[in-house]
Amino acid sequence: MIQVANLVKRFGDATVLDGIDLAIDQGEIIVVIGPSGTGKSTLLRCLNFLERPDAGHLTLGDLDVDVTRATRADILAARRRTAFVFQNYALFANKTALENIAEGLIVVNRWPRAKAHARAREILQRIGLADKADAYPASLSGGQQQRVGIGRAMAAQAEVILFDEPTSSLDPEWVEEVLALMKQLAAERQTMLVVTHEMGFARDVADRVVFMEGGRIVEQGPPSRLFNAPRDPRTRDFLRKVLAAQPAIQSS
Amino acid sequence: MSILDLDYMVGLVPILLRYLPLTLAMAAAGMALALVLACGLAVIRVLRIPGLNGVTLLFISFFRGTPLLVQLFLFYYGLPQVLAFLTRIDGITATIMGLTLHFAAYMAESIRAAIVGVDRSQTEAALSIGMTNGQLMRRIVLPQATRVAVPTLMNYFIDMIKATSLAFTLGVTELMGATQKEAAGSFLYFEAFITVAVFYWVIVELLAWCQRRLETRLNEAYRR
Ligand SMILES: Nc1ncnc2c1ncn2[C@@H]1O[C@H](COP(=O)(O)OP(=O)(O)O)[C@@H](O)[C@H]1O
Ligand SMILES: [Mg+2]
């Protein structure tokens, strides 16, 4: 169970997150949509303290903190309970696919190397890259790199995996394999909070879609309801624009 | 009469070989100390540690902005006059000191650039999985920065080996000083200096060869 209450983040004078309240159940798949510059990335980054929020309360499993009072230990604890998948993959360039996945287990969880590598091999199998264990990121395609990025997040066994536009940097040919892997995780009921412009993914996979604009959650609901009968004019406006650009998933 | 006195040159080789260790030792000591100092200065610059950052900038500016020979004379002849406890400083110490400070100033900037050059998103990825700053530095940033910095640092090492020849102006009998003495005795200046030139040349080429091998190894992870 993850709970965010009244989360606020400012950059200088700009209030980028203006009191976000969000609760995520175990095994729930939430997709966050909204125009760019709305604070979606900032929300995810605040959840694992890549940005320090200015106010709010965060509950992550047994961790329960007022974000303004979070100590170093709280921050590390929050990071261990959340895993992040980056838009640009952000793999460790000096480490192989296997090592990228095993790194956190060795360094953060202090597993013995052999055990961490065995787990990493299992994960490589699940993400369909068993044959790329010893490949360095530079020799992998964008789709393969992002799958390793997801594998690294899977290894963390976090309460929730945070995806920040995981397919936005990919050439179109690699998007499908990454979405397929995410669907596989969703089918295993991995708790996920996904920022994406892939409306088809949102419609097919999300339990709940959250529409954000201007640092606030404007409305949220099951995809069928939100896509077919948006209540807020801003949601309607946004959906009209993106669905015009992605006609394939227009409501039937 | 031949143009070059080859026998003289061949005879000079074993004499000069006796002074080679001193030249290499000064360069090695200077390089080791300069590396340590440069890493410290680079970290101060990267973290912008208040106070120290300004001092570091001034240090770097001075030691890059003045000739090495001037710095060596300053340490050897100048310092003992103002610092009473240094009644005298020997030429070898002054040389190592000068090489250390001079090259540390240059090396600090290339180490800093290498650290800053590591893709910032990898830093965030490391933090996001719960690494501490120290783990992030040791396991992700420094290994990649090393690969970027090594070619430049090797070039500075090569420069430093050649710069040890300035020690002869402080009365140190190293490779250059020894050659100077031999030449003064034999009047065969051309033969003497071409011989010592070949000495430096061979050392530098050997190092350049090591440098290429090292770079190939360091780059293995990044080949597409
Ligand atoms: N580190 C930062 N410093 C200053 N402004 C930032 C920073 N990060 C994001 N912003 C601003 O915050 C707003 C929200 O950004 P972001 O969360 O990236 O939006 P989204 O992911 O929805 O496109 C934008 O206006 C952006 O310019
Ligand atoms: Mg974003």
C-alpha cells in the first residue's frame, strides 16, 4: 500500500506539484497521463527522492514519513521501496546487462555476488535477454536497453515500479517489445505507476488512469470510464488531442 | 673523418643509463603525488566546497599561468629565503615539488571534466536504487571518469618525464645534467645531446605503447 498526501514541490517560484493525493493498492497498475510540463515526472521523482518535496506525507509499506523531515535513512528506505525506470534507460555504461541488474542486489542489499548473479540471470530470462548477459549497454538496441532498465527495477523487489515515459525515447520498432514486457509484469500483478503517452497501453492494462494538469490531479478513474466519459473539460480537451494523434485506440 | 663519433655515443650509453633511474624516480614520485593532489582538487571543484573552491581556483590559475622553470627557481632559490626552517632545499626535492604542483593544476581540471562528464542520468539511476554517494562514486562514476581521464593523464606523465630535465638547472645530475657534464668534457655536444634525445624518445615511445594498450582495455565496455 502506497499513499501520498498533499505532496507539494516548488522549483523557485513555480509550484510544480500543488498538493497531490494518491493511494495505490498492492498489485494495482496506475497510468498517469497529462500534457507535458504538468509535473508527472516530478511526481515520480519525488516518490523516490530524486527531488526533495517541499511538503507532504509519504507512506510506502512500513515506511511512513513527513517528507520535510525525512532523514538520510528514510530517503534510502524510500528508494529501496521504489524502483525507477527512466525515459533514457540510464543503464550503467561500465557494467554488463547482468551486472546492471545485479548491482543493486550486491551494493544495496549486500547479497553475495554469486546469489545476485543467479537472480540476475533469472531476470534476464524473464525479460528475454538471457543471451545478452555479458553485453554492455552500448552494444544493445534501445529496446533491449530499456528491457534491462526494467530488469534492474524488477531486481529491486520494490513496493512499486515507477515508469517515466519508458517508451518515449525509443525508435518505433522497439516500442512494442517494451510494452509487452510491461504487460507481462502487469499480468503478474506487479504494482506499477506509469507515466506514458501510450493510450492503448493505458486502456488495455491500467486499473486506474490519472489525468494531471498544472501540478494537480484533475480526475481519475478506470480507463473505460475516463476515456469514454471524461468529466472535466480539461480531460476531454487533452484526450481529444492525443486520440487524434493515436487514432488506432479511439473508443469503439 | 666521419660526421658523427659513433664510438663516443655508444660509450655514452652505459654512463647515461646510470642516471636514468633518478630521472624516472623523480617523474614517478611527481606523478604519484600530483595524482593524489589533483584528485583532491578535482573533488573540491566538483562539490564546490565553499572556501576551498576559491583557493583551488587560485592555485590552479597560478600554477598553469606561470612557467615551470620559474616555479622551480621559486622553490629552490626563493623559498629558503622566506621560510627560515627550509635553510636549504635540495634540488631533487624542489624538482619533485615543482612537478607535483605544476602538473596537479593541469590534471585537476581534466579529472574534474571527466567526473562531470559522466552521464547524469546514471547518477540518478544509482541513487534511485538506494546507493549512497560513496558507492555511486566508487562503482559508477569513477570507473567511467577514469577511462575518460587516462589518455590525458598519460600525456601529462609523458610531459613530466621530459620536464624532469629542468632539474639540471637546479644542479641535479640526472639524465640531462649528466649529459651536460659529459659534453663539456668531450666538446662533442652534438653527439652527446642527440644521444640523450634518443633516451627520452625511447622512454616516451615505450610509455605511448603502454598507453595504447591500456586504452584498448579500458574501452572494451564501450564498443558497439
Ligand atoms: N530541476 C528543475 N528545475 C526547475 N524546474 C524544473 C525542474 N524539473 C522540472 N521543472 C519544471 O517543472 C515542470 C514540470 O516538469 P515535469 O515534472 O518534468 O513535467 P512532465 O513530466 O509532466 O512533462 C516543468 O515546467 C519543468 O520545466
Ligand atoms: Mg516528464
